[in-house]
Amino acid sequence: MPEELVIQASVLPVEMLPERTCPSNRMRWFEFVLLLSIAFGPSVLTSLHQLVTGPASTPSAQDFRWALSLLHEMTSLLLLGYILSRRKVRFANLGLRWSRKDLPSGVALAIGSYCAYYVGRILVHSIYYAMFGAAHDGKTVQSIFGHVGFFAIPISLLNPLFEEMIVRAYLMTEIRELTGSALLSVVSSFVLQTTYHLYYGWEGALSLGFLFLVFAIYYSRTRRATPIILAHGAFDLLSLVRLW
């Protein structure tokens, strides 16, 4: 570059210099709301609807629903990848990294979170019974999901990645960086994930909330997503076996 151009560039006013690629907080909030609305908005509305009306009995449409869910989760993950790429951030920066310690950590996390779920289930059931004088509403995996089609297999493998990378890693990272509150990031992840599981009923969703809370606390402390994905995947595969 000629010397005079270098001198001219060095004295350009700030407003004429190239803008930084890092998005503003307003843009980050917009992307945050957009992704969560697309990824979990339909699930939240469906869960609230089923909480009031009960699960829809349309077994003939189950294969289509599984396929639609698979497409939805893949699209949501691609959108997350695009948002991260705009900031030159990768999935690895959100904790999707592999280590030899991840497998035993995932097993330990699965055991610990299931213990929390079991204790929470007893606690929630006791409170529910004391308040309403009746057992839970009887919603089971079979009554909710019904027929198991071919697409149930790939979605059971993809779903842990979908949920944990968006509602855990991305959501908690964004809330923590935008607000400076680790506690708010844990609470936000816990509340959202519990809400879109309300199709299990209040008792079932709140019981699962204890499991989700352990996942959120673990991520907040370690910033590693892979062990959580492995633990979540174990639960999803177990549910698939129960459906069969």
C-alpha cells in the first residue's frame, strides 16, 4: 500500500472505520429470541395445550409427526450453527468437545440426575397428593407418544444434541454473557425445559425438572456439553425401548 494511503487511513474518523463483526447486544437478544421461538415455541404451545386437553389420539399420524420433529430439530441446529458462525464461534466453544473423561462423566451424570429425578418424583407426588388428594394424572410415555415409527430412532439420537446444545449450552451462555448472572442462566434453562415437557402433566414435568436442574448446574460449573448429551441420550434411548 502506498505510504500516503497508509497515512490517510490512520487519520480516518472512527465512524468511517469498518464495523466490528461482533453483534450488538440488541442483535444478540434478537437472535436469542428468534432461535428459541423457532426451536421450542411449538413445543411449549403444544405442551400447554395437551396439559389442558390431554394428548391427541391420532396414531395414524405418528410417523409423520416423528419425521416432522426430525426435520424441525435439524433445521434448528442449522440455525444455531449459522448464528454462531456470524460471530466466528463454533459448537466447541459451547462445550461440544470430546474427551476420554466425557464417557465416565456422562455415566456419573446420568446416575446422579436420575437419583435427583427419583427424589423429586417422590417429593412432587407427595405435594400433589396432599393438595389434590389423588394420584398423578396417569400420563405415560405410551399414552403420549403412541406408535413408534422408523423416524423415532434417528430423532432419539438427534434429540439430546438438539435440546442440550440449544436450551442448555446456547441459552445459558447467552444469558450469562448478556446479564452477567450464572444463577439466571440456570433458572432460565430449567424453566424453559420443564415448560415444554408439560405434556407429561404438572407432576411429571416438575419431577423431570429435578433432572434438568442437575444438568443445568453441571453445565454452569463445567461449561461442558458432551457429558450432558450422553446422559440425556441414555434416557431417550431407554424411553424408546419402553415404547417398544
